[in-house]
Amino acid sequence: MTIQETAALLRAQNDVLILTHRRPDGDTVGCAAGLCRALRALGKRAWVLYNPDTTALFTPYLEGLIAPEGAEPAFVVSVDIAGRGLFPQVEERWLARGIDLAIDHHPSYEGFARESCVDAARAACGEIVFEIAQALGPVTADIALPLYVAVATDTGCFMYGNTSPASHRTAAALMETGIDYQAVNKRHFRTKSLRRLQLESGIIAGMELHNGGKLAIASVSLARMAELGATEEDADDIAAFVGQVEGVESSVTIRELRDGGCKLSVRTVGGLNATKVCACLGGGGHAAAAGCTVPGTIEEAKAAILEAIRAVEQK
């Protein structure tokens, strides 16, 4: 669907529930909050489904927007969710019911919804939701703030390779509403806990370099997290850190999960396609940033991702 068609579909609804993905980031949370507020500005009943994975870094943007227990909305929207495997357990009943509308920007979007508004050329799903919000009505500061978070976090404060002229135009329009973007940038990009810095120190100490220093692989174990008393908030977007090492073109961060297995995040600035690598292991994402979850230990996950990288490089 086009932006205008999507806005028209949403305008026709009166009872909307918005879903976010597993281990929610700034894009999915920002989109959910911004869209929810835009719908409420039209007098619609709109809620965001509670996601237990949401960290304290992002919960302030959802204040007053979380759906009450027992809510039975007529229309369900997913934001920034590319595949069925990315729905948290709490959302599985809605997935089984059927998603009415998916708004997304991933090339790996699986087409699971009845209607879809997808643009894989966008750096952030927040760019799409911003245009939908514009089509719905005036974008006020309370709508703009979470959408700025969405765009800023998915572009790494406009430093990632996915950043486009459209990203900057969207950010400028959001800033013009009067939001405190400086506070957002400080909160998300210029503030680190001591535990986060200690995590980064351990990552560097245990990091492996391959392909003449162009590929870096690092891991974060549950034992290290427990030793430091680190939380999910301390580890937020830690995958971006490894790629900052000079000479590294592709990086893999492996996070051991509490429910078993490992989450892998692949970031690239060279010729390697991160989506193709992660697709080998059942994941997906973007050409420069993708992820997947695999069973087994950190060492087994490392062996699996190295094999996937070799397979993609040989094609």
C-alpha cells in the first residue's frame, strides 16, 4: 500500500493495537509510540501492546500508551517487524489471529499481514510512519519525539551507511516541531553506564580478527553480564561498537540468551551482504545490518556464522 492508502485505512479504524518486535529497539518503539499518538490525535482508541523485553531506555516513550489487560482491539498493526519469528511470545495470539497491517522497511519482510506498507529503501521504519502521520494530520511535538528516536537510533545518529537524504529531511521536519532532540541524542548516543564501558572492555579483550583484520567477531556471555550486574539496557545496541575498530569492514556480535542459544548481529560497511549471511541461519534484515538467532553455545554460534560468511563470499 502507498502512504496515502495506509493513512486512509488507519483513518477508517476506531480501535487499534500496535505491536513491537522482540528485544525492541528505538525504531520499533518510536514507531509504535508515534503512530499511537497520531491516531489518538484523531480521536481513535489506540494502544501499544505491552512488550516485556522493553528496557528502561525506551519505556518513557510508551508512558500512557500501553494497552490494558483484556483489550480486544478490532485492528492490529505491526511496526518494524519483518518476520513471524520476530514477534514476542505475548504477541503470538495476535499473530495467530492475523495482523491487519504491517508497516516495515526490511528487505526480508515476509508478507504475513493482510495489508502491508513496506519500503525497503528507507533507513528507518520511522521515516515511513512519519509520512503516514503527516497524512493523518498535523505532526505535533508529542508525535514527533518518538519518531525522531526511531530515525536517529536506526541510523546511529545519522552515521550508519543506511542514512539517506530522506533520513535528514525527516529528522529536520521532526526537529522543527520543537522537540528536545539534544536531550534525545545525549540519552541515546553520548551516555554510557560504567557497566556498559566494562562490557565494551571485555569485548575488546576477547575479540577475534579474521580476514586480515577486516572481520571482527566478539561475544557477550551471560556469565560476564552477571559478573558485572549488567542489564539489557547496558547492552543496548552493543553490536555497533565492534565495527568501530579501525580496519574492520564486517563485525559479528554474539549474545548468549537466557532461554538458550545465541543472538547474532552482523554489521558491514564493505562488500559483504549481512542479510544474505543471516538468511543462511534463518534470519534477515538489511544489507549492512542483519541478525539471526541460533541454537547452541557461543563457540557453536561462532562456527556457524563463519561458515555462513564463507558460503556467501564464495557465491
